[in-house]
Amino acid sequence: MSTFSIFLVLITIVCFLLVVVIMVQNPKGGGLSSSLGGSTQIGGVQKTSDFLDKSTWTLATILIALILLSTLSFTGTLSDTDSKIIDNTEAAAPATPIQDAPAATTPAK
């Protein structure tokens, strides 16, 4: 198993955990309109516990770090370098067009 595959597994796990943490949060904030006009928390949804807020930011930071590290470990061996349109086999000798031999004409009787 390559290091890139390990990073893909870790990124998938972190994404799943991030979705779970975000879905657990209480969505009682008013969205963007309430954050501009009132006394709300800058880093998260209103009345979110410190644990959920910190875990969201931690998982997001870990996700970005894993993505950056995975790009450094990518060697390109997983990509298909052969073209599907152009066949790389040896080109056969150009075929000469087959000319139909003129049909033998029989004299009319």
C-alpha cells in the first residue's frame, strides 16, 4: 500500500468525522445575517459548546494538512498514462487499396 493510498484513507476518515461533528452542532444561529449585526461568536454557531467548536477547527486543520501532504507524496503511478484514443501498438504498414480486377467480359452472342 503506497503512502498516497494511506493519505486517501486518512482524508476519508477525517472528512467523515468532520461531517459528524458539524451535524451534531446546534443550528440556532441566524446564519450570516446574525453574525454581521449582533454579538455572536466569530468562530462558530451561536451556543456551540467549546468542544464541538474546537474539534471542528482541529479536524479542518488536519484535513488541509493531509491534503497538502498527499500532494507531496503523489508520484503519478495511479494515473493512466496510456492514451485511450491513440493506440500505442506498432503501426501496421499502410494498406494499399485493393483494386477490383475488372470482370472478364464475355462477348455477347
